Amino acid sequence: MVVLFLAACKSNSPVLNQVMMKGNNFSPNSLSVPAGTSVTWVNNDTTTHTVTSDNGFFDSGDILKGKSYKYLFPTGGTYTYHDTHDTGMTGTVIVTTTGGGYGY
């Protein structure tokens, strides 16, 4: 009985390090992750979008409805990005580093 309860709780957990594209917005608009983490953008909108770094680090190309794009952030910094189809659609990934690991 306990195992079923834990499995049910896990299936309802939000997906970490994921940005949704819906209503011509990135949600969350800003995301903070430790260095070495991948972020996945999922297009749940009715139109095609891109995830294009403002500084040229990454570019997803067209992401069709229902598709996704993943990028690994190896080093710390602030990474701003936009959708080339909707330049008002912008977001930020803040990649943190710590001296002794990730603080676990």
C-alpha cells in the first residue's frame, strides 16, 4: 500500500528544469539551475517556436507543436534567449556554481 502511495505522488510531481512554451510565453520566464544541468523546452503552443540564445551559445531551430529541445549548461552565467518568430517572447537561465559541489 505504501509503494502505491509513493508511486502516485511521484507521478504528480512537476518536471524539474523544464520550460513550457504556451500562449506565446516561456514559463517559467526565468529558471535557475546548477552548472552541468540540462534544461528542456517543450512547445505546448499552437505555433512553431525557437529557443535562441542572445549570445549565440545555442539555437534550437524550429520546435514544432508537441516537440521539445534540450540544452546542457556546462558553466555558470546568465543566459538570455528569445524566440526568433516572436521577439517579444524572451527568457533567462541563470546557471549557478559553487566552490564545493552543488550543496547537497
